[in-house]
Amino acid sequence: MENGIKDSTSRPKVSTAKKEAVKRNTDCVYFVMSFLTCIKHIPFVLLTCVAGIWSAYITQGVLQETLSTKKFSPDDKRFEHLPFLNLAQNVLGFFWAFIMIKLWSQRSSGSAPWWSYWSASISNTIGPAMGIEALKYISYPAQVLAKSSKMIPVMLMGALVYGIKYSIPEYLCTFLVAGGVSVFALLKTSSKTIGKLAHPNAPFGYGLCFVNLALDGFTNATQDSINARYPKTSAWEIMMGMNLWGMIYNMIYMFILPQGSGYEAVQFCRDHPEATIDILVYCICGAIGQNFIFLTISQFGSLANTTITTTRKFMSIVVSSVVSGNPLSAKQWGSVVMVFTGLSYHIYLKWKKLQNKKKKNT
């Protein structure tokens, strides 16, 4: 050693075996890190969200159609108490959100109080009940198409009430959707499909769907207002608050008001275990689907979620036609394609606007 500097020749030599062992360990760590990176990679998560939303809501759609049209053994009775599905969904959704909050997050001091969801939950209780009740009067594909035309009342309200100016392509999208739904409604439904309905009445069924859409618009606007006032509110807290009030309202309607049929629904489930299982799976699918929707919006934005849910609706119609035995004519399929062409073009226009905003910001 000279001037406090150690001579390199005095350092102990590392054996070749040790070098190879270190290299193997380094390669092992690199492999594990690469694997974890792949798991976190966006396409993998996106595909998981697509699979989750599609499988959950397509299964839920099949069960919804089954519960509204099937005659359950041993007495061949229909499940006439369809609003009970919303109550069951609220109960499971509330406890699911409660568990998720306890496991994965904590309520922050700036989150929305539980009572703030009372008004949004009124429309969120009545709207879906109308949509489910419509299945007594129109087929499941018709209901899905009608509920896919949400953009029509939104644009009408925007143009007439708020004076919003829309572009020609946006009006074209609305025309395609409105035209497709109208043509589908006017075309003759197959006798096989009509035979499954409890009370076939197309005008009344479509009317219920459009009331559902209008109430959904109020629900979304109210939720946006709550989020603006309490930006620290998590998706789980919204889910828990909405389901809490929905549970209260549906309990009052089903078990306290004279026209409610909660006790009859419970008795039906006791007498028909198969229906009970269908209702339970229906609720679980709804809770799982909401989880994947929250994940999609948080990771990829509302546009990606709209795209996934729109394609899911199309697949639900295909599954209903093939699996549930609701045959559609060539003209009806043309109407379906017309609606989803309009919806797809509308999604493309939204994407284009986002790209233009990004270019301006950069």
C-alpha cells in the first residue's frame, strides 16, 4: 500500500464459480422483474378488463333473460317479481363495496357523506327497475338496443335546453342509432320470441326503456355533482353509498308499500331453488362487473370503458340469439349493425377529440 491507496494486486481474487453464481442470481432477479413488468403491462390489464366486463355482464344478461321468461319447475311458474333483482343486487353490492373498502382502502376525511347519495339513488332505483320490467313486454335484444340509444336524449337535451352545437358527424351517429332502434321496433318479432314474453306489448316495453334512459341521465349528472363537491371520494365509496340508499328504497317498495311483492318473491325463491341460484349468480356478476368497470375507468379512462361496454352489448345480443333461442331476421340484424355502427362512430369521434386535445397541450 502506498499513500493510503491499496494495491489492486493485493485484492482477493474472485473464483470463476462465484462469478457464475452471481451471474445466475442476477439473471434470476432480472427474469422475475421482467415477469412482474409484463403483468403490469397495459395490454394485459386491458385484456383482463375486457374479459371481466364481457363475461360478467353477458352472463348477467343471460340470467336476466332467463329469470324474466323461464317457467320454473315443479309448477311451471314465472318469476314475476323482477324489481326484487334490484334489491338483491343492492344488498350484495353494498356488502361487496364495504368489504373492498376495508381490505384495500380507507375512507378519507374529504369523501362524500353517506346521506349525499339519497337523490341520485332515487333515479338509480326506479330506472333499472323500469329496464328490467320491460323484459315482460319486449325481448332481451330489443331491450339492449333501446338502452343503447342513450346518446339520443343526451344530444336532444344538450341542443334544446343548453344550446350546445353538435357537428354533422355527431348528428349522423344519432341518426344511425335512432334509425336502427326504430326499424328494429317496427319489424315483426318471431313467434318463438313472443311466446316467451309474459305480457307482449312493444310500445309499453320501449317506453319503459326510454324512461330508464332519462332517469340514468339524472343519476349520472347527480353523481358528477357529488364527485365535483367531494373529489376525494373513491369508486368503492360511491358504490357503497348508492347501494345503501337503493337497498333502503327497494326495501320500502318491496316490503312496506301495498303494491310491493317482496314477501312473494322470497316465497318463490324458497319454492324454486333454481331461481334462487340464478338470482345469486346474477348479483355476483353485477358486483364483479362493477369492479372491472371501476378498474377500466381508473386505468384507461371513460372512453375505453364505453368501447368495452358497447361491444359487450352487441355480444349480448349475439349470445341471446344463439344461446337463448331468440332468432333475429336478416332485417333485424341489419338494424342491430346500424345501431352499433352509429355507436362505434361516436366512440371514434370522442377518441379523435381526445387526440386533438393532446396535440394542443403538447
